[in-house]
Amino acid sequence: MLRAVVATAAGAVLLTGCQFDVYGLPLPGGTDVGDNPITVTADFRDVLDLVPKSTVKVDDVSVGEVTDVDLVEGHAQVTMKLRNNVDLPDNAVAEIRQTSLLGEKFVSLSPPTDAAATGELGDGDTIGLEDTGRNPEVEEVLGALSLVLNGGGVAQLKTIAAELNKALGGREDAARSVLTQISDFMGQLDENKQDIVNAIDSLNNLAVSARNQQGSIDAALDELPSALTSLDQQRGDLVKMLGALNRLGGVGVRVINASKDATIESLRQLNPVLTELANSGDAFVKSFNVFLTYPFVDDVVGRDPQVARNLHMGDYTNLSVELDIDLSGGASGTALPTVLPSDLDPTVVLDRVTRCIQSGDINSRPCQKLLSSVKGLAKLRDACLKKKNEKTVVCRIVNQIPGLPDSGLPTALPSLPDLTGILGLGRAGVGPTASAHGPTLGQLSRLFDPALVHLLVPGMVTR
């Protein structure tokens, strides 16, 4: 007996020192996991009474067993050994199920039903809490059923039915109409649900905007009492103003009615004027450039300062002159005299042309001598047509004079009339000129329209 007690005590001490676990003992039967099993862990919020050595199944076929159940960070962690030929995805789900109403618990593994299968379940993988769960227990089902039957509404079903029969008795048509209207109303709500959602979103945006402007709204509300007080103090003036506005409206109506025909006629007569203004387009606007500087447009004056310095008061732009000269001098036949005056000698004329161009002043003496005769004017024009002279001041002015004679005139000419008055030369200019004065207002009135002359040139010529 003493030896038995000592052996028992020694065995207990030995087993305590080795942390003996009954689940670690080899048991007969169980699931065959093969020679090279894989280890998989699964996290559960509740494992009920699941214990090691419980079966692990796939499609109700045993493929492994539970080796350990531990508490990790407030939840249960179940370690399982599975056969290495188990065909499951990496995102498999695990559930704790029961073989029968009073049967044992087991872990069921399956592919996910709400997502696509990815990867392959392998050794060391872990199934997270979001992919695990359990079936309700029989005790939970019976407890819920007991609550319904004893303390729930089942006992009142008869009372509810009896009261409904009393309420609807003889009012079936009205009840049916109400249900029909409710059905139509719900249908309309369903058809307009997007508009309702948009309205709610808009209301939310309005609320957010009002919340962002809360400071301004509070300031406005703070100022509102003083504003209302000011309006109340000026109430008499406002009423008087509204009364005067009412009387003004009545007068305006009478005036409009009295002038209706005249207004319509004025608008009718104004229609062609506005139509022509519209048809003129940009031309009407561009004409103001000439209106402000008439008779000198910007193209002649503003774009070339040298030309502007040599313009003379009384000159006109866009002036066309037709000059009809009788070169026969009253002689019979077509023969012209062959003796030239000294001023028309070719060498003299060419010398004056050169000196006139070099002078840069159209009123210089050489230029005056040339412009006093058709032959000299023609030679000057021929010289100005050359490339080297066309940009000189004198040639720019000569080239702007319309109606000049072409080159190639006869060499023998009789005495010619003075052209200075016709060509607008020798008139008083802005700066010093060679002549004492230009044409008078009376002379211009005889050559052009007197009304136009008296309108445009007063103060621009010497009387």
C-alpha cells in the first residue's frame, strides 16, 4: 500500500511538471491527415464547446482535425491540421456546425459565396474573423421560441384579428380604396425616388452652405432689429413714396396711351435708319477716324510725321481734279513750235528736278519752278517714279497728287498757264513757306461748292 501511494504521488508530480493535457494523448480512430499535413489557423468570436480532436470537414467530408483551441487577444484561435491535397482558395470561410440536433461540433471549410475565390489555402495560412462564424445553438432557438410563445405577441394574435374584423366589417370597399391609394402613392414615390434623393441632396447642400455662412447669418440677424426699427421710423415716408409712385404710374399710363400712335410712327420711321446703320457695319465706326481729323485722315497724317510737317492749311485728301489743257496755243494745224523758252531747256529742267528732290521741301524755289509748267511737273513725276526717289518727301507728295500728266510730252510747248492755283501750291502753310499767302475764301468758293467751303475752311486760309 505504501508503495502504491508513493507511486501515485510521484506520478502526479511528474505529470504536473510535464503540463500533462488529456487532449494530447493519442486516441484511436479520428481523421487521417496523411504523412505531410498542412497547418491552418482560424479566428472565431465564439467557438461554443468546440474541443481539440474535433473534425474538420469540406462538403461534409472529413479532411482534418482540430489540434488546439487558444484565447488570443479576446477571441478564440483554432489550429487545424488538414490533408495537403485539400483544394480550397486562400480566402476560404470557416463555420462551426453541428452534426445533428444533439451531435458533436465540427469546423466546416468552404469557398466564399459573396466573392470570387483567389489563391490557394496553404500551410501557415490564417482565416480571419471576417471569414468565420457559427450556426445558432438549439438552446438559442428554443429560448427565442419560448419568448415568442410566452411573453411575445402570439397570445394577442386572436385579439388583433378580432379587432381587425370589427374595424373592417362592412367597410371592405373603403379599406380596399385606401390600400389602392397607398399602392399608387408608393408607386409614385418609387418612380420619383431619384428626384427625392436629389431634393434631399440639394437640401443637404443648402444646409451645408447655410452652416458655412453661419457667421454672416448671425450678423444679419443681429442687425435685423435695428433695420426693422429704421423701417418703422420711415414708414410714413415709405407710404408717401408708394402713393407718389402709384400716381406716377397712372400719369405714365395716360402719357403712354396718348403718345402711343406717335411713338409707333416714330419707331416705324426710325426702322430704316437703324437698318442702314446696321448695314453699314464697321464702316460707320471707322468713319469717325476721318470725322475727327477731316480733311486729313490718319493714313495721310498720323502715319508719316514728315508728310504731316509738309502739309499746308487748305489741302484736301481724296480730291480728284480733271485738267483739260489745250497744247495747240491757238496755232493752226498740229505742228508745235520747236524753239523752247530758256526755262524749258531739258538741262535746266533736269537740274531743277534734282535740286527739288534734294531740297525735301515742295515749296522750295526749284520745286516751284517745276510745278509752274506741265513739262517740269512731268519730269518731276518721272524722277519720282524711280525706285531711289520714291521714298523722298517731295516724291511722296507728288505721287499723292491725282491726274498728273504722263511722261513723253512733246518737247516744244507754248507758254502755259500758271498751275500753282489749280494744284493747291503756294498757299500759306503751317510753317514758313516760299509764298506770302494761299488762295482766299472767295477763290475757293468759285472753284468748289460755296456751302462746303464756308463749312470746312474758315480760319484755314488767308482772306
